[in-house]
Amino acid sequence: MALQESGEMYLETIYVLSQESDAVRAIDVGEYMGFSKPSVSRAIGLLKDEGLVKRDDEGFLKLTKAGEILAKRIYERHTVLTRLLMDLGVDEKTATEDACRVEHYISDKTFEAIKAHIKER
């Protein structure tokens, strides 16, 4: 399954919000990302179709097992890359923004090499 960058961003957002609360709603996702209700609704529908997100009886969003695995992977990339950039002297705001862009395009091979390099230090 080849998820586009925007889909990955939604998964990551749902994951981050679910770490703070068990009750994640589409409106919470929209507020966090700064997106309109129709945009969020469409994206959530696509993620549901892919089997990555489900909505419970009360309307709360939950990641499926596959969605959680993918979201954790994306979030790990984000946090590791942010930390690496900050270690290089990049300010936190810029490091976070740049990591957010890079996390979607970096290969698994390169990311694993970065993680190994960080562990060696």
C-alpha cells in the first residue's frame, strides 16, 4: 500500500493525539493540522478505505493495527530526524519542520543508517 504524504500526516496526527487522549475526533485532527472539516472527512474516509483507521460507535477515531504500525514508523522518523537536525545545530522549529518534510521521502535504508549512526555516538 503506497500512502501519500498527506495520508501519512493524518495517521501521524491521529497517533500523536491518541497518545494524549483515547477520545480522538475528526475535529481534533482538523484543529491540530489546521485543515477544514471537509478535507479531514475526505482524508479519514480514504484511510478507512485502506483499513488504517476506524471510527467507533461514539464517533472516535482509532488506528487499526496496520494503521498503528505505520503511524509509529512515521512518528519515529519524525522524532529521530528532528533530534538529528537539532544535534547538528538547527533550531527546534526549523528542525521539526524539515524533519516533517524529510520523513515521508527518506528510504528505509538511509533511515536505518541514521539510527545506527546516532546509536554509535
